[in-house]
Amino acid sequence: MTQMTAWINGEFLPFSAVSLSLADSGIVHGDAVTEMLRTFGHKPFRISDHLDRFRHSLNESLLKCAYSDEDLESVINEVISRSTVESDVSQDLGIILFATSGPNVTYLGKGGDHLPTVCVHSFPLHFSLWRNCLEFGQSLIVSKQPAIPADSFDPTIKSRSRMHWRIADREVKQSHPSATAVFADSSENVTETSSGNLFAVIGEEVITPPDSTVLNGISRQVVIELAEQLGYRVKKELLSVQQASEATEIWISSTPYCLLPVTSFNDQPVGDGQPGPLFHQLLHAWSQSVGIDIQEQILSSP
């Protein structure tokens, strides 16, 4: 039987037994920061990098967390060890870590316990969700919903407030049901998608938007490292919608699927409309580094 485990405020529980108060600020205000990491062979990937970013999000959001990085790493490993899946180890898990500011004072008043909520939980990665996109490519459409300006909300904070992303995806899917939204800023520079970071191959260079304009994804860091190891020059700079439309390859990086090819951008084919050679090189290199054939894991998923 599949059994996913959670830990909330110091207590381990089955996933199905965990509840969050309706008065919690994470629900009332979306006042929460989060991380998602994954396993390869049930071993957590880049856990230190994820905890560093989690701590950054906490600090920039002025949220408190009573648990140290060492505490949280221990909890994450214990959640993984307590979680079981019906299939073999190649199934792999997603792990969510989040913290809220705790109960909403307006609902409960000043008395009582108002400690922050901290939770870690697991779930099986459903690779079939990305199988078609991995094999044939993702379609991206620039949303009419603009990116939130960086001077309004720091994009380097990984928060639970995703309403602008959800609106963008719903808007795009009204006319392009199989597409995903990509944001552009007020100057028509591409930023990121609702699920991950963007890369474009322009000439001999790999371009990804600057750190200050997007969430600095852990998978993004991996792609940059692997591309440089393969001898490609990676630049973090503004990428206009027009430049992206002329790219020979575009990819999206994100924790659950690692890297997906984009074969259509704003209704125009990217390159020859097929996943490109550098994409395949990168995914192969990533697979070798973790000892799991990522493409096979996704394509063979039930």
C-alpha cells in the first residue's frame, strides 16, 4: 500500500491525518513560504540548496522558524524513510516544506498559542503528467497577465501566493488548452512560467533571465552547471519576447520533471519544432549525475 508521511510542528503523522486550521494565516492570507524537492532513488536531491533558499524566503518575508536547517534536514530524511510506494524505488517522491506565520489574530484574538506552522510532507511523483511534454515538447504562450514587478514583490521568495500564475494559466488555456503561460514584464522581457525557469538557445549562447527577476530555481542551477560542463556559455540577462521567438531551443526547468523541451512559442515552432540536441545532452548528463535515467523514468510511468 502507498503510505505518504507528514511532519507538522514536531509530530509525524500519516499524510491523510494532517489538517491545517482554517484560522492559519497560510490559508487566510496565503502568508507562507515553501520549498519542493524531490528524490532520485529515494535520496533527496540538493537538500542543502533547497534549505538555503527556504531560509532566504523566510528572512525576506520576515517569517520566523524555530527549526534549524539541521533539524529540517533530519525531518526531511525521516519523512522519506517513512514514506512507501507500491512500485519500486524508481517511483520517487516529491517533498514539500512550508512555513506559515501561524494562526490569524483576527480569527482567534490575542490569547492562546500563535506559534508559526511548519510542515514537511511527501507525495509520489506522478511522472505521467509530463510524459507527453517530454516526448513531444511543451507549448508556451505569453500571458496577457503581466509578471509582478520585482520592486513590488521579490520574485526570489518562493511563496504560496500563486494566484497570478493560476490566472495566467487559465487565461492562456481558454484559447490554447494544451499550452502553459509564460510571463513577460512591462518591457516585454520574458521572466518565467507558472511551473519553472526558462532557458533559450540564442546563437551559441544559453540565455536565462537575471537572478533578480525570477525565482532562482534549484533545477535552474543544475542546468547552468551542466551546460557549462558541456562547454556552452550561459548568460543571465534580459530575454525579450522577440528574442525568445527566434531561439533555436527553449527549455523549462523545474523540480518534479527536471527539464522539458519547448517546441512552440507564441504559436510558432521553436527550431524545427522538435526537442533539440542540447536538450537531450543536458537531460542525459543530468541522468548520469543522479544515476537515474530521467527520460525513461518519465516515459515508462503508468
